[in-house]
Amino acid sequence: MKNQVSIQGKLQYRLAGWKYSALVRFLLFLVLTLLFYTALMGRLIPQTYDITLGSVAEKDILAPRAIENAIATEKAKEDAAQRVQPVYRIVSLKNELIIEAMFEKLQQINADTEVTLGDKVNIFKTVIPNLIDDHVNRQIKLYTDSGQYNDTLLQEMRQKITEQQYRIPEETYYKMPRVSKEDLTAMEPVAKEIVTRLMNDQIMDAQTARAKVAELVNTSTLTKSTAREMVQELVREAITPNKFFDQKGTDEAKGHARDNVKPVYINKNDVLVKKGDIISEEIYQRLSGLEMLKDETSYAPKLGLALLVVMFTFVIFMFVKQSALSISHSNVQLLMLVLIMFLNILGMKLFSLVQNLDYPYIGFLAPTAMGAMLITILLDANLAFIAAVLFSVIASVIFNTDHLQAFDFRYGLLTLVTSFAAIFSIQRASQRSSILKAGVIVALLGMALVGSLMLIEDHETKKSVLFAFSFIVGGGLLTAVFVIGLLPFFEAAFGILSPLKLVELSNPNHPLLRKLLTETPGTYHHSVMVGNLAEAAAESIGANGLLCRVGAYYHDIGKTKRPNYFIENQSNIENPHDKMDPALSKSIIVAHARDGVEMLSEHHIPKPIRDIAEQHHGTTLLQFFYHKAKKIAEAENDPKPVEEADFRYPGPKAQSKEAAIVGIADCVEAAVRSLRSPTLEQIDSMVRKIIKSRLDDGQFNECDLTIKELDQIAKILNETLLGIFHSRIEYPNDLQAQNQNDASKQVKRSQNE
């Protein structure tokens, strides 16, 4: 039987040994590294194929990522260029100045009486056409010097004006010398008005505009037929084209149209080569450019990815190593961290499978903030911040659809912002509904970020914006749903006491607390008081105050098995210990810790609370029953000495700050409650005496409480007790008589607690 117990003990030790094994810890970090590598490998390292030029493809070869289709892109650019309409420019030549020059020459030459009629006709035949050429040349020079129009356009303008230049009939020149000065004066404003009116239109064909001249002249104020005829011919001569084809502008417009064409991509997982196709030169070069040929495989991407994931793991390792968290030495919590990261990355990979270039925003639906939220609730917020940064880098790779760069900053930034929002919003959550609220906050922050990015890019359609926002809202809600669904699994599988679980356990309707209230109301009230004291003390030194409060509620649950043997439940009844052997009394009193652990285990209460119930007395001495046993032994002249060890709690001593704090609060509350009218001095003295007694007895040797923290605990307990017992505190200077009467009661009460 003894050997069997020994074998079972060794087996349990070995099974529990992995929780603190250095080898297991190394393997977990190795698994984490492999997880990172596997998650990023498919995106950053293309799959390779053993094929040669001219061979037959043995299977379909899929695109490892979005690849630009150069031929289709070039065709799309050409189509866009072909759709561009020719560019025309309206160039003002100020043709009314030509009319002014014509009439000026007519007045000048007709006024010269020394020139014969025949000479005047010859002069007009030369001067009038030259006026057009001189005016056009001056205008072109002005535009050339100013750089307002390009040279190609000006050349086109000169050519079109020359081609469409009007020729005045021969007989009109013979009529010009006979026109009087008065007629010329009347004709000039009419001609200028008609030219100005016609040149306000866009004219590509001057002949079309010239066809309107006769009607406009006939409706003018001119009455003489000769005057009307001459004005018609001069106006027709002055009319020129003013709208010209701009070859350079057209070429630039086509260039812009080509540049604005988005590249045409072959989507990820589209077939590049079908099974049975012959590997042509074009296909071979495309696969070579994608580094998908085995004989051209570069090991640089693999080495780069390996270095990247090692750095990821190193960051987590250093944070965990230097932190004061349980994960720094607990492989159980490290395993939980690895599992959370695995689930979060798995979620990203699954959602990336349905993402493509047509619907890239499906990636926003992924609950990328789930991992950070779970780590915050189950482990630590600071560790969650580190994980959020790593998740953001991983998301920027996994959701990268176009692969123009290795990372898509949009998804990385979105994951970072939503994860930080999740951490901040869930850090002090006390109810599971808080997770849903956190999911809403994640969605709102995600929408704000994506909205800002879309405004910066300023090319998104209303439809794409609506899709993006819808997916972000869905992602926030999915985050909350997954966290709510996974929390019970982690809490049960790893024995984790999350704040949400602690709040649930503090519900007075819990079967054990209801049993405590109905069967041992005195113990219930005592437990509530201890919880208040312990929570305040724990929070003052940075310990888990909520765990202390809930642990205090359950720390004396074992008293429900024998309620009448504990003084707080002895209402109007005789104390049964007065007639019992001290050793038996001791056995009954110390059994409540063991009974409490058994009851808590039966109701599946998490281990940290069971530890508080088991450890809150440590190995302290039951002084009342010890001294009572010594007196009986002396009275009966029993030669066998009474050993202290026989009247101590079995332990173990407090293994955590929380268990030690609950033990101090338990003893302090019982001692102060025994005083009928406590004073300020009494409370302070009693608190410090109890803490010093436990310190001298070595009860804090196995937890990491410092002297400074014990002093802070004493200070907070004093302040809290003053608030609780304020109405009962007396302030006289001399209460020695009353104190002596209360002393014996206090010792006896503390032993029965």
C-alpha cells in the first residue's frame, strides 16, 4: 500500500512537473516561432514547381498572389487612349483689328490724289492680303513669346489659316478706289461688328462662317449696294478659323488616360497554367519572374522570414522573462498564450481565404482584436499590447491582396487600433456584457480609422465605403461573440479566474454563498467584512483585490459542516468547546479549511479561491486550545509534554499575496469584532500586533510580501476598520479596565474563527 502511494505521488509530481519545466518552456516558444513562420510563409514565400521549358504541366498551377497581367493591362491602356476625344483649342486672333487695318489703308490710299486709279487697284491687290498674313504672324509671335500655346498648335493654326484664306474677287479691287471717305466711315463699324459677332463662335471651317456674312450685311444700316458688297468681301477676308486641333494636348490627354488605368491583376488562386498545357516561353518567364521554379529558388525570403519570426518570439520572451506575472514561470499560462495566438491567427487565415481584389474589404470582417482582448482578460494588459503589435504586423501580411509590397499597412494599422481599443475598453470589465460594449467600441474606432484613410485616398466609391463600414461593424461584433464563447473554455481548461468569472462567483445567489448565508449567517457576515478589508489592502499594494474579496467570501465555507462550533454562529447557545477536550476542539476547528477545499472542489470553484480557503490560516497556532491543553496536563500531572505542532493548522502557508492578505484580514476582523468599544489606538495596536505575530511565526516566508507592503496593509486596514466601526469607537484616555475584560474574549474568539 505504501509503495502504491509512493508511485502515485511520483506520477503526480511528474505530471505536474511540466508546468515549470525549462524544456517544455523552450518547446512552447519553439511552437510559437513555428506558428508565426507558418502563418506568414504562404504569403511571403511562393510555392515552387519542378518544370522545364516545353514540358507539359502535370497539374494546375495557381497564382500565389495577385499578379499584374501585363498584356491585359497594356490593352486596357490602349483602349482608354482610344476613347480619348481629340483636343481642340480656341485661339483668339482679334480679327476686328484686321478690319481696322483694312479701312485705314483704304482711307489712306484713296486720299492720295497723286496715285492713279490703276495704281490704287494694284496696291489694294497686294496690301489687303498681306494685312492678314502680317496680323497672323504678329499674333503667333506674341503667343510663342508668352508660351501660352505649344509650337505644334501654332503651326497647326498657321497651316489652317493659310489653307482657308479668302480671295477677294478681282472686280471688288476696282471698286475700292471709288468709295468715298464718308462711305468708308459708315462701312467700318458695320464690318467690325459683323466680324466680332462671327468670331465669337467656334470656327473650324471659315467657309461656314463666311456664308452668314451676306445676311448680316443686308440687315445692317448700309443702304448703298456698292458699300454692302465691299463690306461683305472685306469681312469674308477677315474671317479666319479660331478652333484648332492640338496634337500635343491630345497626346497628353491620352497619356493621362493610360496612366489612370489601374493594372489588371490575376487574382490569387487564379489558374496560371492549366493541367496539360505546354510550358511556353511566355509562361516559363512569368513563373520565373514569380520565383516559382525550383531551380531558381532563392533562400533569401526564407532566411528573412525566419529572422522576422525569431524577433517576434524574442520580443515575447523578453517581456515574459522580465515581468512579475505568473507567466514568467508558469508553462500553463504560456501554453494559453500560444493557444490564443494560434486561434487569432487561424481566424485571420480563414477570413483571408474569401478575400480577393474584387472584395478586398472582406478582411475587415476578421475579428483580429479577439486575441488582444482574450490576453487582456486572461493574462495581462501589458502583454496584450505587445501581442497587438505582433498581430498588426501579421495581419498586414495575411490580408495583403495586391502584393505590390510585402505588407498592407491598412490592415496592420486597423488591427493595431482596434486591438488597442479592445484592451483599453475591456481592462476593467466586470460583466460579460462589457465584452459586447468593447466589441462596439472596436467597430466604432475601426470605422473612424478606415473613414480617415478613405478620405485621404479620395477615390473610393460610395458602394465600397458602405461595404468597408459594414464589414468593420461585423468584425467588431464577431470579436465580442468569439471572446464570449471562448472565455468559458479557457477558464475551465486552464483554471483561470478572469475578472468576469470572479464577479460571477461573488453573486450571493451562488449555491455555496446561499448555503453560507442561510446556515451560518454569522460566518457569512464575517466573510463579507473580511472581503471588504482584504480587497482594500490588496489594491493598496497592487495585488488582485477582486480575487481577495471573492476568496474571502468562500474562505470559511467549510464552517457550514459544523456551524455551531464556531463562535460567530453561537447565538444564545452554550459554547460546545467549553466541555470538550482541547485536542478534539482543535481537530474540529482546523477541519474547516480542509472541508472548505473539498466543498469548493465539488462545486468546481477555481483553484486560486480553493488555495485561499486552504492557506488563509497557514500553519498558525491555535493558542487558546494549546494553553488550555497545557493547563489540563499540568493539573493532571501528565508527564507527556503538550507539543505546539499538535495545535497548529496543517497549512500550507500562504503561497500568494492574496492568500496572505485574506489571512491577515480574517484574523484582524475577528479580533476587532471581539472588542465592544474599540479605540483608535486599540485598532492600530491590534492590527500591527497580528501582522507582526504572523511575520515572526514565518507565515509569510513562502509568499513575496515585503515589509513595506505589510506596513501599507496595516495602514489601509486601520483606515478601513475606522470606517466600519466608527459609530462604536470610544475616545476616553483611560479604558484599561474595559480592555482587560475584552482581552480574554478576543483571544477565545480568534481561536474559534
